[in-house]
Amino acid sequence: MTSITLSAYRAPELRLPRLLAGVSYYHPTALAEHEELYGPLPLPASHDNTGRRWPESLIDLVERSGLTGRGGAGFPTGKKMRSVAAREGKTVVVANGAEGEPASCKDRLLLTRAPHLILDGITLAAYAVGADEAHLVVHAQEADLMASLDDAIADREALGVDPVPIQLTGIPARYVSSEQSSIVQYLSGGPAKPTFSPPRPHERGVKGRPTLVNNVETLAHLALIARYGDDWFRGVGTPSDPGSALVTVGGAVARPGVYEIEMGTPIGQVVMMAGGPSERLQALLVGGYFGAWLPAEFAWPVPMAHADLRAVGGAMGAGMVIALPVTACALAETARVVSYLAEETAVQCGPCMFGLPALADTLIELAYQGGWGRAIKAIATLVPLIEKRGACRHPDGATQLVRSALTAFAADARWHDRHGPCHGVGRAPLLPIPSDEEREWDWT
Amino acid sequence: MSAFLHGPALWYATRATGLVTMLLLTAAVLLGVLTTGRFAGTSNWPRFLTVGLHRNLSLLVLVFLALHVGTTVVDQFVSIPLAAAFIPFASSYKAVWLSLGAVALDLLIALVATSLIRNRLGLRTWRWVHWAAYICWPVALAHGLGAGTDRGTLWVFVLTIACAAVVTGVATWRFVGAARAGAR
Amino acid sequence: MTYRLRVNPIACTAHGMCAELLPELIELDPWGYPILASPTVPASVMDHARRAVDACPTMALLLEDATGPPLLS
């Protein structure tokens, strides 16, 4: 057991929802409502930010709970916290709410509707790793979101809830800017572009100090684990992937949106939660634009958990499932996404800034014009020249998507290569890409 | 001995080493510009040759510069203290022109020293200091024209102008080319 | 002690000197950027590797302990 007071009396009796338990359609959950639903923030009464640098009990609790990062990488959160807490000197906590993936809305939902879960998580994380600086980062374009978060933070400040003040920062709405090293560089006064590692943020992060960077959903889970304990967290999910997760379901489903699932829920069941397919499906894109295409029938029973998805060549990513109907062309969709990713490079590393546009061009040609029998070969030559040769994972995401497309849709690709575009290319685009107005075109 | 120290031998040596230093420095600067300008890269002239020569010639500049300073200081015909090689206005003889030489020498020491410990300094610091080469070289040329006793000689004058022209031309090529290619 | 080569892709601006000096291990891709054949450096080309690292104008080629932290995780 731990030395932190657990609000057991408020533990939800239903398995789900957890994070989305109090979400209202109309407005963000206010601080008072939040505390009534979940109980007050469980910081020890004698909290001393300068004295106690090693609140072992909270980090132990997180490790025992098996919480993994919900931002895409799935790294064990307890381990990450421990590695930051172990460093000398004051540390920094950064909550990454800059949801770069256009197909993902879960972080947005949490930030707009359950901000206090995230803010609780930040404060708890700051306490656990001995931080004296805390940041919440979102896209600067989102003025309304920033305003509502400002209000939430102000409400807490008025009551002195957070010992370490939480600073809200807006970063440029570029795809690569939501990567953790970009955020760290931006908060240190540089451009919002990825940096070369080592050093990693937990070694040298914001202004050179050890920095804990977590996705906002991860911190929301932390807020509940601190209240109800590790056994409660493990009450849903699987032994290797415990807890619940938010997934964004989109594409050809009856009710696209964000759903809270138990980790390990089969993909088919997730699609049914979203109202089931609205048309006959050919495939599912699981894990977002860094994920993989899986044929629909094959994907249906696969559990949404890290190991299971990796075993079939996919990835959990930031929990996205996009349903592709038979009337659409996967190659056209992939080509559009890769074009978007090619425009979103940080323009720092040669293989990415030259390779991705070349790859995008070849894919566009294959999808919309036909490959004259050479496109697949050209793509196969380009992919190894691009992957793992950049400073960040941006090019790897694109190549992973392309690889899985050419595997899952090998027959379609061969057909396109020889005959040209299929009827599906004329269908309205399915995979979301931000509009030009939503995108940031310079780096300031 | 006195005749040696007061005679023309050291004076010839100063002028000769000064001239050679100017040529070597010009070549070094030229090769530096060609390095960043991505000159050649063929099997006849690989790129490592450009950067390698740039480094070696820079070190050779130091050798001839040491001789140039040494012969000037030892020469008793005009009394110039060693300090004048490093500190501006430390000599009364041709104060302004010698000061330019001192400035160029100081900058050169900074350039070479930072380059030798580049690994420890990091790229940004090193690069920031290295821009000083574009100050060092024209200052050195001006020193030659002002302090040098050969400026009246036509071939020396023409040589100096030729050095200036070549570097200016190549530098223009490099910067205009870079501007056209966009920021990178 | 075995060494490995690593390229800092942000610092690299495709000058190509590394490939000239260490063709045994470094090739250039169609855009002029280095592809490392094998991360570890055999003792036979160690001198050439050092020279290549030294020649890089942007210090983008790094020689490090092969037992260091894993690459790109």
C-alpha cells in the first residue's frame, strides 16, 4: 500500500468509462464537479516541494499499475518517471497536448472536457519527480482551447491547488512540433523542431534540465491511479496492457468519435462500439499515420494492445482506428497522407526532406495515374533510403504506412502499377488531413 | 652581427615572409569558401582535398607569420616591440597599419585555436567565430598595403589586388549561389 | 574497444567528404547523404574512419563506443 490517501469512496463501480465518466456535451467539467466525481487531488497534506525529492510511493504505485504512455510509444510510465526522478537537481514536467495526428481527437476531448484530470496528473507527476516547473503544451492555433485551459488553470490557482504553477504554452501547429524533442527545444527557446539525441529529454531537456514528457491522456490516467490505486487500474484491460485507453474511431463507421475502451479489446468490437461499419469494409488503419493497414477480416479479432498489434505488423500508436470501405482506394488514401507528411518535414535531415516528397510523388503516380510497371519497384528502392535515417520518427512513420499498404494491398498495387487508377480514387477522401487554414506554414 | 641586425637582410625577409603569408592566407580563405560552396567532388579533385588543404595551408600561414613577426621584431633598423604583433598601437612606427596586422594576427589565432578544439566547442560556437575569417583576411591585406614598404612596387600591388579580386569573386559565387538555392 | 559510426542527420549537409575518405563503410544516397554500411568500425579502417570524422565540415559524423546506448529508440 502507499502513503497517499486514496479516495476509495469515489471509485467508480462500473468498469468503464473512467476518464470519460463525467464528460458533458456542453461544457468542460468544472473543478468542483471534477472533485465531486473523482474526489480531491490526493497530494499529501504536508507536501513540501523542496524537501521531498523522492516520493517513492507514487512512482512505485505507477510502476505496479503497469501504465504505459498513451501518446503512441507505449513506454512504461513508471520507468520514465523513475529515470527523471533519479537525476540530480530540479526537474521539469511537460504535458504534451499537442495532438499532431490529424486522425486523433482523444487528447482534444480530454483537454476540452476533462481538463482537471490532466492538470491533476501534471501536479502529481511534478510531485513524483521533484519538478519545480510544469508546462502544458497545445497547438497555438487553438485559441478557444487555450482560453478554456487558461480558465481551468486560473480556477485552480485561486484555490491554491497546484504547488507548482502550470504554464500553458502554444506551439506551432506543425506535425513534427508535437514530437517530444521539438517541444523541449521550443520550451528552451529554440524552434519547434526535433533535435538529435542523445541527450534524451529525461537526461537533458527543457533548458538542460531532466524533463518528463507525457501525453495528456497518460497524465489523466495517473490522476486516477493516484486516487484509486494500482489494483483498481488493473481491474480492466489485460495483464500485459492494463487499464483503459481512449481511441478515435473514424472512417466508414456509423458513429465516428472518441471511445474509451479496455486495453485488449478486439478491433472489431471497437468498430461495433462506434456503431459498426457504415459500408462493407476492406481494411482498417490502426495506429494512425504511424500505424499499419490491416485487412478488415484479419484485423477484426486482433486485440488492441501493444504486443498483439506489433505481432501483426501494426502498432497501437495513439489509439486510432479508421475504417476503409471497399469503395475507397487505399493507395490513393496512403498517397494523400504521405504527401501531407512530406510537406510536414522539419526540413532538417536530407533523407526525409528529399525522400518523402519523392516517395509521395511515386505513390501519387501509382494511385492516380498508374505505375507503368515500375512504381512498386521505385517505392521499394526509396523506402530503405528513408527509414531510420532522420533525427526523429517522422520519416519512419511514413515508410511504415507505405510498407503496410503495399503488404495489405499488394494485389491492388500490382493492378494499379499495370492498369492505372481504380474507381476508388474518385471517392471523397476519407483519411483526415488538416485544411490549409488549420496548418501553420512557418516556424515561428 | 650588428650589420645583420641593421642591414637590409631582415628587411627583405620581413617583406618576403609577409608576401608569402598574404598568398597563403588568400589561398586558405579561398579553399574555405570553396569548401562551403561545395566545389568539385570529383575523383580528380575530391572534396576532402579542398578542406584538407584549407587546414594545412592555415597552419602554414602561422609558420610564415611567425617568421614575418620575428624578423620584424629582431630588425634593429626600426624598433618594433613584440607586443605590437598582438596589441594594436603598441608601436609608434606606422601605428595604424601595424595595428591592422595585430588585429589580423589575433583573429587568426582565434580562428586556428577554435578549429583545433572544435569537438569540444560545438558546431555553433565554432562557426560563429569562424565568420571572423572574413574580417581577418581583408584586414591583413590592408596591413600589407599600408605597412608594407613595397606598395610602391607595381607587381606587389597588382598581386595584392589580384588576391582581393579572386577571393571577392569566389565569395560572391558562393553567397549568391546559396541565396538562390534558398536557406539551407 | 569497438567503435561505431553514427551520422547526426540534422548537422549533415551532404558535403560527402566522409564517403570519399571511407568508401569501405560509407556510401552516398541519391541526394548526397551518407548511408553507413555497418555501424561498427573494423580495426583495419580505423585510421580512415578518424580522418573521415575529422574532415566533416559540420561535425556530423560521430565515432562512438559501440557499446553505447542503442540507436534510435
